[in-house]
Amino acid sequence: MEKSYKEIMPQITTLIFDVDGVLTNGVVTIFPDGEMVRNMNIKDGYALKTAIKAGFNVCIISGGTNEAVRKRFETLGITDVYLGAHNKLIQFNEYINLHNINPKQILYMGDDIPDYPVMKEVGLPCCPKDAAPEIQEIAAYISHKKGGTGCVRDVIEQVLKVQDKWDGQFDAKYD
């Protein structure tokens, strides 16, 4: 019998997230000069900072290449940001080998086909409510929230609560 996602959460040490469709709603606004702008949920940002403060490894792996996205994550304290990842398994393997991380201790949240190979490798594959059907099929946990609307906060808060690391008293700047 397979373990439920709640039974896997106590072993999670590392959180890896896709960007578009997970930390954003997947909509990109394109300005006349070609600049692409994404919206991110501030509550996801708070949860990411809280996870780092609680001692979790946090990594971003995205097919997008916008350097403003990297800056956003750096302001949250995330130093492992892989952009332009068209074969996410390459960056995933590089990251886990660099930090000597057991894939079974990783939560990965993705929403579309490029996330599939990595999700098959991790201990806790997750996705937002509006993920592609193929991703929902392999997810051990499907958030009740859509991408960009707090699904990252949802899953981080659950992991931290299961591990008694979420108490609402953190002094992380809310940004």
C-alpha cells in the first residue's frame, strides 16, 4: 500500500518549485518593448522565507529565463534558482548531487508536462488544482488552490506543520 502524502511529509527536507503555473497563474503580460511580467502571490513568498528560516533547502527550476524572476527569489533568500531549464531533470540531478540530497526527501511542485520527469523521481510530487491532467495523475498531493493563488503556501504550511516548524511567530519580512 502506498503512503499518503501526510505520511511522507515528515521526511521532507527539500522543496523544489516550478514558476509559471505554480508560483504564478501561468499568465504572462507582454509589454510593447517585449518585457514579460508575471504576478506572484505574496503569501507564497512568506511561506518560502519561512521554510528557509526553518532549515529547508529551497530550489526553483523554471523553463522561463526572466532575470526579474531570479531577483524576486534572491530577495526571499533562495540561492538555488535554475532558469532556462528545458530538461528539468538535468538541473534537478545537478542540484541533488551538489547538495547530496536524497530524492525521496524532496517535495516538488509542478503543473505541466516539463515537470513530469522530475515529479517521477521525488518522494512527494505535488501540483496546483489547475495542473495538466497528466501531472495530476502522478501527484501524491493536489492543492485545493490554483497556480499563483497560494498553492505553494498551502503545501509549505502543511509540511512545516507536520514537522512542528510552523508556529505563526516567525519574524520573516512579509514580502
